Amino acid sequence: MTDALILAVYTVAACALLARPLSAARWAERAPRLAIAMWLSACASVVGSALLAVLTATVPADAVGHGLARLFELCTMMLAEGPGASAWAALGACAVTLARLAASLATVLVRARRERGRHAAMLALLGRPDRALGAIVVDYAEPLVYCLPGRAAKTVITTAALRSLSASQVAAVLAHERAHVRGRHHLVLAAGEAFARAFPFVPLFDVARREVARLIELRADDVAARRHPRVQIAAALVGLATGRVPAFVMGAGGQSALTRVRRMLRPAAPLARGERLAGLATVALLLGGPAVVAAAPAMSAFVAHHCHALTLL
């Protein structure tokens, strides 16, 4: 029962307190991909610890400690007599939690795909492919550059953006959008959105959704900066700062453009090897920690039982 209490306390504490230190982490802008992994791992850790807390509160640890025979005996009893009320409640709570999360993710993906399909149909009528740019050009008075992710991914640029940006700036911002497509960033955004939609009362998930969306833009900037001068990316972001793209696409401009400009012009040093390993260890701890806590009593019982059996030989 102690492990269930530990997991329950961790779940509550993480929901209420974990968002603050993660949001305050200054290293996140130096390693946005690692920061994204940490945010999503934190969300998964909370859900996993909640499920394991419920399960460990109802499954006795000595089921494993006394070996497979004891485990099979318990399974046989459950099949013959049916689970007790507490077991049914635990299984029901876990099933509802997983179903809610899965339904939320499916809703986000299906809705975004439907809206992208409608927009793609509109682009087929109003846009014209430009092979030199590798993008679809749309006559529009507002400077916009964005991508429609998915299997039939498309990169879109408006005539106003072509007029206001230089050729090198256009190339840089298109590289930013292609980084979104290659990185399948729409799926990462969907994961963050799914947690927030499924459990809107959890502060961690809402903050994670916003932070993941911000960090994905930083990641795309960094990928584009591998082949294009950072000053050109910054200039393009300034030119696109006032543009507003549809919610279901990913655009190079937007409200965070000006802060990204400062980041492009004043790049920070990448994380040292030790810092990156510490970040990866934190991700592993978030993902595996609840499972280790849940399994520890059973493993201790297993070792104690067999050590005692060896002493009797």
C-alpha cells in the first residue's frame, strides 16, 4: 500500500507543482527538442503514476513474491469468482482514464485532418504550384508562410510574403516550414493538445500544451539555421510577425516571432554533454520512475521469498 500512496502523492504534486520548474528552465531554448521530450514525458508520467497508484492499491505485492504459482492461483480465483468490488473499481478507473485520453487524441487528429483537407481543397482552386520554390503560391494581401502537414504535406507562401521578403529570406523561411513537415511536428502538437483536452483541470497539461507549441517553433528555427544564415531567418520572422495563419497549420510568423528573432540574433551555446545527459536521465526518470516504484514491493517480495527458500535447502 505504501507504493500506491507514494504514486498518488507524486501524481498530485506533479500536477500542481511540476509546471513551474519546467517553465523556468533557461536551458530549454538551447535544446528545444530535449525540452519537448521532457514536457511530454512529464505528462505521461502523471497519467502513468495515477494508473499505477490505482492498480497497486488493489493487487497484492506478494502475488509476484511467491512466484508464478501464487500469481496463477490469484488469476484463477479472479476468473472463477470474478473480481471483487475494489478490483472492478480500479479496472474501471484505469479504463476510463485511458479511454478519455485516447478519445481526446483521436478527436484532435481527426479534426485537424478534416480542416487541413478543406484547406487543401481551397488551395487547389486558389493556389498555383511554384516548382522553383517547392511551394504553393496564393494571391493574398497579408504576408504568410505556413505548411499543411500530413501525408500530402504542402508548403504555402502568399504573394505579399514574396514581395516583402528577399530571395534568401524566402528560402530560409521555407526551410523552417519543411522542418515542421519532416519532424512530424503536428503529431507532437496533437499529443500535447490531447493531454490538455482530456484533463483540462490539470494545470501541468495546459502549460505543457503551450510550451510544446512554442518549443516546436524554436526547433524548426534551429533546423533551418543549419543551412541558412540566422540573420536571414530573423529578418524573415520580422517580416511575417503580423501574419496570422489558421489554427490547424504551422506558420513561421505569429505572436512568438519577435522573441524568436532575438534568439536568432543572439544564439546561446548548445548544452554541454553533461547537461544533455542529465536532461535525458530526467526524461528516463519521468517515464520509468512510476513503474519502478510500483514494481519495487513485488520485486522485494520475490527476492525475499526465494532467498528464504534457498536458506531452507
